[in-house]
Amino acid sequence: MRIGLLTEGGYPYVSGDARLWCDRLVRGLEQHEFDIYALSRSERQEDEGWIQLPPQVSRVRTAPLWTAEDDGVVHGRRARRRFAECFGELVATVCATPAILDGSEAPGGAEASGGVEAPGGVEADRFGSALYGLAELARDEGGLVGALRSEGAVRALERACRAPGALRAARTARVLDLLSVAAHIERALRPLSLDWYADDGLGSVDLCHAAAGGEAALPGLLALHFAGVPLLVTEYGVQLRAHYLASSAAEESPAVRALLAAFHGALAAEVYRRAALITPGNTHARRWQERCGADRAKLRTVYPGMEAARFAEVGERADGSGCEEPDTLVWVGRIEPAKDLISLLHSFAEVRKEAPKTRLRMVGAPADGPEGALYLAHCKALAAQLFPDEAEGVHAVGDNPVSFEEIGDPEVPSLAEAYASGAVVVLSSVVEGFPISLVEAMFCGRATVSTDVGAVVEVIGGTGLVVPPRNPRALAEACVALLRDPERRARLGAAARARALELFTVEQNIAAFHGIYLEIVSRSPVRRLVVDDAGDPLPFGVTAEAHVPGRWTEARLMATGHPRWAAGAPVRATAPLSAGEGA
């Protein structure tokens, strides 16, 4: 079958989100053909180029989300009226969405901020109708970039904010707030103006697979609307949750945060409502999706697939009791505030009181931008303050209790060796989706101590110790308990490796999606007309298929007792059978 893989800010670019997962999926499903439709996130990302693509990728089409030149489309009176009606309806729905989901109610508790409840019923229909009305206008008239940037769009947003029943925060929006929200909506709706949805584009694929929600899934919604192509949505990091976390850190007014949260909530709800299936990467993401409007019957948890082979040598030789550095704690990850390394350092100071020989190796690079470098400098300063007698040379590995290192340093030649360098791997995050570093530590057969955030408990599954976040004393007590008990470390490490090999490998991920592809396509009607080399229709070029619900089929066949229709036998027909039709 032909798969339209939809990405935003990732594959096939060298850098970006979900790049490795998408590449492994495409290479693993070599029996299928892939068309890549990618939205780029920055000019730098485009300049870095693509990774080397496998032969099963037959087409790549890209478009930037970071910029859009005015398309020069001049709408006539009728088109302007259509735009005003559709855009006015869309922003009216956004402004009327009740803001009732706050940080305490959201899945993940304090990780959410300023959210909204996804619209349902009539509101969802209004948002969807307005969205597809704008898409049809873009298809008929050639683009909406200019219209979405027009003064008329801002005035429509202002009217929606001032209308009776609008959000309280929306009614306080000032001119600058309205301009900011209008610009954000214009950026998010740029996929409406793309020429991807014709019969020679997404209309020709058997299935659209969006590698994320939000803008990445929007082309899939339009392919479904225009051509009936079924949509599969995979979210290893819920886009709506990511927006909430980003907005909580942004210096925006309450009106802007409320309106953008409402818009993204409505878009997420529409994606979940129209998708054939949704595959969250863990139960934590699944709870978010259900809270934001996803039908539980459509949800299938598929864990991310990771390369276990690169950790095989370390994992097979690890036995916990024979660790080369039994008094060493290891932290691996990206150095940023969400990892709460400040609490980890305070916790390590408590560990040193109970086990003075213990060392802490912190392996990772700072997050991009000045904030990452500033946070790393703050952590180093705190380490020098907590251990003043050993402050000099705190950046190097030696007799000092804390070291800051990166992969590729002489003492840490590879990621696997980073995990192998200690007896216990520690995770101290306050915000975490799917904890990749924990899975890597499990592949290496290491015992772990983690904070209870995101999908940590689901991933660990009883093979490690879990403590509350922002609790240095509890983290220290758990680390000391494992450092003093090598046999327990060995048992937990072996169990962790077995669990990781069972649930989190590339092979299980590819097998799961292969089955999901076949299931979705088997339930979808045949839409393509097959032609020969001369372009003439080819009769019987596509096998006529029908989906007969298995439960009804089994009951019906058992009742007939027909010798050719044993229960579970395949059924093929030119049209679905009804309950009143005979065998």
C-alpha cells in the first residue's frame, strides 16, 4: 500500500522531532511505499538538508511553517463573503470554548497550564465546518495567506471576543493581543493553502499517517475531507500538552494564552474526532487524548521503538553486583530546567552524608540557546557551593564527587558506556513525556531511581524505585538503598532489561504499525481508479473488498451451520452483507 507520512519539524530533515522513529518505521516497512509530506520549522532546518532516504520513499514534498509570502490572491466579493463567514464562525467557536481545564485537572497535574476543555457536540461541528469551509475556499481561490493576514480577519476576531458568551479572558483582549492571536492562527492554518490534496498528491495514497497532532495532522484532515483518505495519528508527545507547557513559560497576556489554548484544543479535538485510529506512545499521553476529546475505542497504545543492539554488550555483561564503579550515580539527558538538576544536586549532598565515597556523573549537553548554557552554569555553581572543599576541577572526572561530561569525552566514548559507568541511573525530572533515558538504562541492565512524572511508572513497571518529584530527601534515600544492596540492584537491572526487550524495541513498534495499517485499509472503501499504460480504466484492477464485522460474522456463520462457512473463515463480497441477507 502507499502511505502518506505527515511530519512537522522532523523527518526527513537531519534535525527535528520524531526523526529517528519515522526513519526506523519507513525502513522497517519496506513492503510498503511511502510519500513524505513534511512541514519545516525553520530556515536552519531546511539548510541542514535531509537524511539519506530508503528506496521505498517514492516522493518528498515540503513546505515551510516558519514563513509564508503573500500569495497575491485577490478575492472577489463572493470569496470575501465566504471567508468572512467561515473565519468568523471558526473564531467564534474558539472564543466560546469554556476554559475549565486548569493545571490541577489536567493529566499530569502541574505540568499543564491554562488549558481548555475540548469542544464537543455542536461546538465541534461548528469548528470543523468552518475549518473545511476555509479549506474549500483555499482550493477554489488559490490560497488564504493574504486573507488570514488581513484587517478583516483581525476585526472578525475582535467581534468574536466581544460577543455575548465569549471567554472572560477574551473579552479583555487588547489590539496587540488580537494581532498576536491572529498571526498565530494564520501560521497554524498555512497547510490549508498548500496544493497537496489533489488526486496526484495525498488523494492518491491509501492511508495518511500523521507523526504528530496539530499542524502535522491538518493535511491529513484535508485529505480525508477532499478524498476520503483514512487518517492515523501517532502522538509520542501530545501536541496540545506541549503547547500548554510552552505558553506557561511565554510572556503573553492572559487573553492571548486563553485564546490560543482554545484554538489548539479545538484543533486537537477535530483531529481526534476524524482520525480512524490514534496511537499514543504511553498511557500518560492516552489520558491527555481522552481528556481532550479522543474516543477511547480509537486509541491503541504503541510504545516507541528503540535500538536495543547498541546497548547489548553493556546489558549482557551487566550483573549489578560486579559494576566497575559500584559507588557511582549516573544521570544522562539534556541539561535544562525541566530535568530539575538542582534537586538532584541537593539530593546528592544528602547521599554523601550516608555514603561519603559516592560520586555523581552528569552526562549530557545543555539545551539549545542561552537558557541551556545559563542553566548549566547555575548547576556547576551550585555543585561548587555544595562541595566547597572539592570545588576546584569540578568539571573534570577525578576525585571530585560531581562531574559534568558529554558523550564523546575520553571517559564517556559512547552512550552505552555512560550508563555502564555507574551502579544506579537517576532521573530527577519534574516534566517528562516518554522517558527515553530510562529505557536506555533498562537496555543496559541498570537499576534506576526516578521521579513519578509522565510515563515513568508505566515504563519502569516495578523494575526500579520511584519517588515524588521535587523531593531531594526521598530521592537520596532511594539512591542510598540501592547503593547499599548490590543483590537488589542486580535483580532490578535484570528485570528492567527483560522488560525493555519485550516492550520497547524497534521490532515490536514496526510489527504493531504493520497490523494497524492493514486494519485501517481493510475498513476503508476502494477509492482509486486503476488505469493501464495508455491511461484507460483497467476493469477489475482493484479487488472488490468489504468489511464484515467479525462479531456479527461469527454469530451468523455459526447459526447457518453451512459446511463451507466455518467460524473464522475469510469472507469476501462485492458489498457489505446486511443482517437480512442469506448465506
